[in-house]
Amino acid sequence: MRKAVYPGSFDPVTYGHIDIIKRAALIFDDLVVSVLDNKAKSPLFSVDERVNILKEVCAPFPNVKIDSFSGLLIDYAKENNIHVSVRGLRAITDFEYELQIAQTNKLLSQGTLDTIFLTTSLEYSYLSSSGVKEIAAFGGDISKCVPDFVADKIYAKYDIKR
Ligand code: PNS
């Protein structure tokens, strides 16, 4: 049974994340998309909101489960008997950050948690959750960035009527 975790903040999930989820779900038998509960950040959406959004987005993929975690990814992976973490790479600017996380996880887990990178599809290489939030906060069009029901929830957070 090939099992993997796709960890992230997903605040909010974008078409870029969804593209990675779809492709990873074809590679692995079981994919757990897990939302990091990061007490150090003040997210737009609570962990429960992000989990519920992801559940709706991932409903068409039967081998994808949604979960959340706090603390170290290696501990979460160990508790869930997962040995692969999936991450998306958009551009060279992501590489250093991602390489650092991957190497740290490999070292801390004593080699039991490896990372697989999927290159983001070109049409989403510009997309980031923070960019989406900034555009939405100024009332801009995010229809090419996130599904409509997610866009509605983002605009509602900023009290923007569209
Ligand atoms: O979507 P993000 O914010 O880029 O995801 C980052 C994430 C969740 C993959 C990373 O911050 C993480 O795994 N944090 C959990 C804490 C941890 O394990 N840190 C050690 C590796 S640097």
C-alpha cells in the first residue's frame, strides 16, 4: 500500500494545490492532505474551515483523506505510518525552502520520511495562497485561482460583495 501525506497551510487551497492533489492521488494508493495547525501564524481560515473546504474540494477523489496536524511533520507521519511527503515546486524560488524542509525531515526522521516533489503545472506557477488573499482583499478577480465556492468564502472574510 503506497501512502503519502501532502502537508501544508492551505490558507486557502488554490488550483495549484488541487493540481498537485489530483496528480499525487494517481501515484499513491492513499493520500492524506493534512492542514498544519500553526499557532505562530494568524491564518484567514481556521483549521476546521480549511479542513472542510478541502473535504469539499477533494470529494471527487476517493483515495484522498483530509486531516490536520500540529507539531512536527515527522511525528505526524510516524503516528500514521506514512513514509512519503508530497510537495509542489512552482519555481526555483521554492527550491531552497523546500529542500531545507525535505532535508530536515529526512535527518530528523532518520531516513524514514522522504519527500517527493511534483512540479506545478505551468498554468499555476504564478499562484500562491498569499497572492490570492491580497488580490481578494482589494476586491480583485480570483476566479482563475480558486474554485467559486472558495472565492465566495474568501470575499466574505474581507466583507467584499461581488
Ligand atoms: O503550505 P506551507 O505553509 O508552505 O507548508 C509548510 C509545511 C506545513 C510543509 C511545513 O511548515 C511543516 O511541515 N511544518 C510542520 C513543522 C515541522 O515539521 N518542521 C520541521 C521541518 S522544517
